[in-house]
Amino acid sequence: MTAIPATATAAKAVRDWRRLLQPYRSPRLARSVFELAVTLVPFVLLWSAAFLALEVGYWLTLLLVVPAAMFLVRLFLIQHDCGHNAFFRSRAVNDWLGRTLGVLTMTPYGVWKHSHAMHHATAGNLDQRGIGDIKTLTVAEYRALSPLMRLKYRLYRHPVIMFALGPTALFLLLHRVPLGQMRRGWRPWASAMGTNVAIAAVATGMMTLTGIQAFLLVHLPIVAVAASMGVWLFYVQHQFEETHWSAPPQWSHDEAALHGSSHYDLPGGLKWLTAYIGVHHVHHLASRIPFYRLPEVLRDFPELLDVRRITVAESLACVRLKLWDTERQRLVTFVEAQV
């Protein structure tokens, strides 16, 4: 247990949290290797079982798709920690593991790392929306749109698009080019194209071993389900009623981090399977904390448990929220916004 001052569990100003969370930023080599092993090995075994289940019936393959997708999400979250230079002490090791996992998660690591860093730097800032986050308009902005653009926004925020079709398109198609970074030099292109080549090589090898049809019947559902799970987690982390948005000079990075990110309190083993990403308010305050040390933070600072806490049942209502109401300072539905 990390030594914490006796007064640390008392009420603290937001500005104090970075200092108090500093001791938790150190990754532990043995634990990181262990977490990687207990994520990658089950994924490979579940993928193999789903393939072998084709001989029994596709229904069994589809049943195995769900746990396999969960472990693929966990691999993405390890890649996520690599992007924050939080999984290993060495930046080079983090980056190379991140690039390698990006082949499995179909996510160009360099492109994603840049956009995600921008998301962390600008989260909750009304003047810097749209980089690495979910597009969110204010009520006034929506009212100013043409009927066609309103329809486009409604379609974008529709649950079928947001959590089913959109995530699949994002990981299978949109990640194949460095969207939003095409003019940032050669690095985003190298990341995207290098990942594409590696994906093609791995897929070709797997198809040679399993057959084209069998590979697609197993892998595409796993990617689709994992993509939807991942987007859902990201959505709930910021798209909840009492999230935090403001414009400079009122906007504060730490205030937005603590109050604009949820504590998605998942039950039991789902916390482990999702690499404790539900402790998102702490993650945004101190992104260099390895995911497996986030429970230590909640243990040592129990006052963080109820900060922006959302249960699974409460999270379902977040789907209806579409617009930021600057007057009421909360996300609202289209009906509440009277639009």
C-alpha cells in the first residue's frame, strides 16, 4: 500500500488531487506482464474455441463471441494504457506494445494516441469539441441548424448508429485512414498504413489456416461486438446528465476531469474485464496511473467513490441524452430541449 499523508482522506480542492495521486503513477513490471498474459491468452483460447465450435453449430460460436469480445476490449484498454505511457516505465516498450495490440484491435496506435491525447487535454471544453470524443451540440447550436443538418445529428446520435453500426464502421473502415490528421505529416499515415499492412498479413495467415469463410464468421462478430462494447463504455464515461462542460476562461482541466468524467460502477468481474476504465474520473485526473492501480486509489480515497457515480441501471438512461443545455448546465433530451 502506498504511504499517504494522514490528512489525505479529508475533503480536498480539485487542484490538490494531482499531487495526491502522484504516488500511484508507477507501473509494476510483473503486474503489467501478468495483466497482459491473462488477457491475451484467454482471448486466443476463446477465439480458437469459437472457431472449433463451427463444427457444432454457429449458435455456439456466437455464444463464445461475447466473452472473446470482452477480452478484445481489455486488450484495447491495455493499448490505451500504453498510449498514456502508463503500462510500462519505458515509453518505447509502451509504444511498441501499443502498435502490436493495434493490429488485434484494428486501431492505428499512433493516430489514436494523438487524438486521445487531444481528448484528455480538451475534455469538457466547449470551445474545443470534436477531437477524439463524441460529437455533442448545445441546445442553441442545434436550434441554429438547418432541417437537414438536424436530421444528420439525430441520426448520428441514434442508438442504432451510435452503438451498433457506427462502432463497426469505425473499427473496420474509418480507422484505415488517419481521419482528422491527414495534414499532420507522414506520421499519421505511417501509423494507419503500417497497421493496415500488419492486419492484412495476420488476416491472410489466419485465413490460410482456417479458411476465409471460417475466419470471417468468427472474427468479424468478435470485432463488431467489441467495438460496440468499447463505444458504450466511452459514451457513458462522458455522456451523462450531470457531466461538466464550460468555455474558457471558466473551463478548468482538473475540474472537467473530475466532474466531467463518470465513475461507472460496474458489478463484480466486469470491473476487471473492463480494466477498471469505469474509474474514469480518476483516470482523467491522472492518466499515467496504470489501470490495475485505480482500485488502490478508490481504496485510499473513499470520497472519490461517489463522485459522478453511475450504476448500470442509471447508465441506460444516458442513451436519451443528446444536447448540452448551457443554462441548466446538464445534458438533456431532445424533448427536454423542446426542439
